[in-house]
Amino acid sequence: QNCMEAATTIPEAILVEIIVRLPLRSIARLKSVCKQWRALIESSYLRRVFVSLQKQSSSWSLMFGTDYPYPIAEAIGFHGCSTWDLPRSLGSYIMPFQRYPNLPTRSYFYTSSSNGLIWIDLFPTRTVGMTFYYKTFVGNPVSQQWVEIPPPPQECKATALVTRVDEDGVVLSFKVVRTCDPDPDPYDQSLVPNDMGMYEWRVCVYSSETGAWSFKRLLSSVPVQYTAYYPPVNVNGMLYRWERIVDDSAPGSLLAYDFFGSEDHDHCQVIPLPLPYHEDVRRCLTTSGGDVIYIEILYGRLKVWKLNNNKNDSGSSEWWHLSGEEINLVSVVGSDFDCFPMAVNPFNADIVYMWSVQDSCLVSGNLRTQEFVVHQELESWRNSEGCYSINTYHSKGYIEDNHNITTVLMLSQFVLPQWMDPVPCLPN
């Protein structure tokens, strides 16, 4: 009791100065000291002071999209920074799930992430006929805050999680997007255009604001696949999914739709990937700092493109622009260097991650300084910012599975926010 009384007598200004210099993992525990401390820690004022003192960094992991029978796995992870001070990588916090602590790892399926929230499906049992019965949850595995999502009204394929944030980056609401099963009709308009020459993308959307599912029929000028090859990327409520063109001489397109835009708007943007295109190119799509980024490597030459977010407002005719000069990897890394681009750092678009085919290891590089490091025989390393880890086994298999496929590699980014915001849910 004496400690409690002492805690409440500390001047608020001094208390703020002390608290904001602690990592979030420690700050979370302080909320249980007393009501006064809880109110202060949950205030927007303390959050803004804390974020202003932190570097633009947080714990993050680049996740493989999972499908049966593969378990949840990270490709590259970063933890231990001053923001959260986590002792291990983010993927390790997903399992075991507190509500079903005895489930085997193959019963967990990671689908998507957005602004610190993740969507996972759990398969706690099987029904008659060996049909899988699953439960869907959206939440933060570090804080162990979860919202269970009710089943969709019809059969549909998991697609993506999108979020809406305020000016401080606080998640206000989220939506779970599922693609509806294709119509058995041979004239299914996801593959066959309607009278207006448009294709349909039918989705079921769950909103945290209403606690209910809704059906949307979206229109596209290119055919829409029921099963996406890779998890879409999302930025500020906008979902970008790659649509593969049957003709391998074309790079394909991004199908983009803002799920927090006007309800009356039902047309998707179709964004062509950069040209010229070559069938031997290695490429990936990723995001960093709110930008959509496309990386390509052809015969040892690296190019990085950024999507022009304000294309329509600026009057530009180009969807993409080069973010820097082309880099000859052969000259800076080695004559026998053969690699695939994997992603860029979520907080620093100058840091690129690639996979070396001949060395079966990660290669990290700084596009600005053109300094590259081949992490041979290293699965973890530390620098002044924190700890990095690479899942060599799954990364090697991932690249081998896609080595001869004309595709766009897309790893899902799970990035913790720079504050411990609650998971949006309906009021009780």
C-alpha cells in the first residue's frame, strides 16, 4: 500500500519523462500499478511523447503465406529494438494460442497482417467427412489481444486483412477480406467479361465497426483469379493483389482496391507492372514506409521501382518511377552472384534483402551506399539496432519452389506498431 501511495504522488510531468524511456514491454506492465498510471499510459499525450523519442523502427517479420500442410514460418525477422525490447522474434508469439494451447503447429495458418494486427485461422477439430472446421482470429500475438471473427455467410477463400488508421497511426478499424468461390457457371464473370467488358471479383468483407459480413461485387478490366498465388500487400486500406497473365511475355498487373473508400465505388484499379519485361527476370513486390515497391533483377542488374501513389492527382502518365540508379550486382558482390529479391526493410527502403542461389543464404544490401553482405552460415546476427534472424531452411525451399516460375514473390509483412494500441472490437 505504501508503494501504491508513493506511485500516486510522483508529479505527472516527471512520471511521463520516466515512462517514455522504457520499452513498451515494460510500459504494459506498469498499467496495473494503479488507475492513475493506467489512465496516463493510455492517454494520447504519453503515446505521442513516446513515439517522438523513438527511431522509426519496431519489431518486424517477413512471413511466408501458409497453406496446408506447412506451419507458420518467418523468412526474415527483427526483434530486440528499443521500442518493444522483445527477447525473441514475432512468429514465436503466435504459437501456442492461449485459447487452444495444445494444438499442433500444423493446425495454425497465418493469412495476413496489417499495421500490427494479424489474421490467423485455427483448425481445432475435424467434422464428419474429414472437412476442416476452422476458427478465425484477428489480433496482436505479443499483447495476446484477439477478436474472434464469425464464419462468413458462404464458402470463400482467405484473401487479406486491411486496416484504417488515424493521423497518429492508431488502428481505428479493420476488415477481413475473403474471395468468394468461383461460380460453377462456365460463363463465370471472374474469367469471362460481362457486356461492358468487365470481370467480377466477388468478396465477402467482415468489418470490425459493424461486427458483420457484407458482400461486394467488384469490377476489373482484367480476369480475376479465385486463388491468389501470394498474399496481397496492403497500404492504408488499399489492397494490391497480383494478377498473373496467361501470356508469359507480359509482366502481369496489380489489382488494387480501397476497402475503406466509398461504398458506391466498385471499380478496381489495374496497375501494370514496369516494362520492358523479360521472362528471365526475378522480381518481388513489397512495401516500406507506406510505399509499394517492386524489385527486379535481370542478369545481375538490380532495379527498384516505387508506385506513384498520387499519379491521378499529379497528372503523371506513369504508374512507377525508379527510386535510384540501376545497380550492377556482379561488380559489387561477385561475378558468379545469382540471387532472387525477397523484400526491403519495412522502415528503410534503402535496405534490400535477397537470396543467394549458389550460397543458399541471405544477402542484405544498402542501395544508397551499394554495400552488400553475404550472410553465409549465419541464421542470426546482431547490430546496434537489434537482432536479425533468417529462416534458411524454409527460405531455400521457397526459392526452389519458385525458381522456374514466372511470378512475383510476395512475403507478408508483420510489423508491430510503435505503440501498444488495443485491437478494435465492438463495444460490449
